[in-house]
Amino acid sequence: MSILVHAKTRVIIQGITGRQGKFHAEKLLEYKVKLVGGVTPGKGGQTVHGVPVFDTISEAGQAVDFDATMILVPVAGVLDAALEAIENRIPLIVVIPEFIPVHDAMIMREAAGEAGVRLIGPNTIGVISPGKSKVGMMPGFIYKPGHVGIISRSGTLTHEISSNL
């Protein structure tokens, strides 16, 4: 069973060249996620763990196909990163950072609704279809394929419930 992501989901990371971006890019690749690119303004042309980096989402879209993004940029850049993803109509946008101003979150949510794209977060561990793909920062080994989907406000509680199930 897949919810939101599946084995063919193609992912980019906005903020892939930062410390968190590099770390979670490696974890996605270890989980066999189809990580096809990353976006960091001013860093286009580089690679992270063999994944190409682009300056903008538009530039990435001209080079690779993707249908999900994971945003791992500093708080001050989250709104701009999310709006860029929304404007480019990425079907699944996962906003990981916490401490996003409520007003920024409201702007993101409204823009996503108007654009018809799905926005998860901010302040989320992401989404996973165990054994298939993930767009997030959860440790994949805790989750097993099955017929139960878990939604939780707490990342730690999600891990605990999933481990117990």
C-alpha cells in the first residue's frame, strides 16, 4: 500500500548543499529513494552524493523529472522555497523545518491550495511508504509495509507507534 509516495516517486531536495541537506540526501539514497536532484541558489553545477544540484526549481525541471520536493532550508528561506515549489506546481511538497512563523505557514497553505498541490508541514518528519520510498527524515528501518497508515503531530510518537505496530 502506498500513500502519497511510491517506488517511482522522483524527489528533489531544496537545500541539498547544506549540512542537513547532505545528510538526508545520503539517507534517502540509502533507502533507495529516486533522488534525482537538488536545488540551492548559487550552487548549480555541483553534485551531492552524485546527485546534480541546480540553482532553481525551474532549471531542475528542465533537466530532470520529479514529482516531490523536500525542503531543508534555514527558517528564513522556507517561505521563498515553498512558494517556488508551489509556483512550479510540484505535486508533493514536504516542508521539514520547524519554527516557521505562523503567517508564513498560512501563506504557504493558501498558495498550495490555490495551485492544487499537496503541502505537508511545516515542522514534519515527512511521509513514507515503507519499503518503497520516503520524502522525509525518518529512519526507514522502523517502518514495515502493511495495511495501516499513521498520521501523527509528533515525529517521536510516530516512530514509537510504528515500532510497536
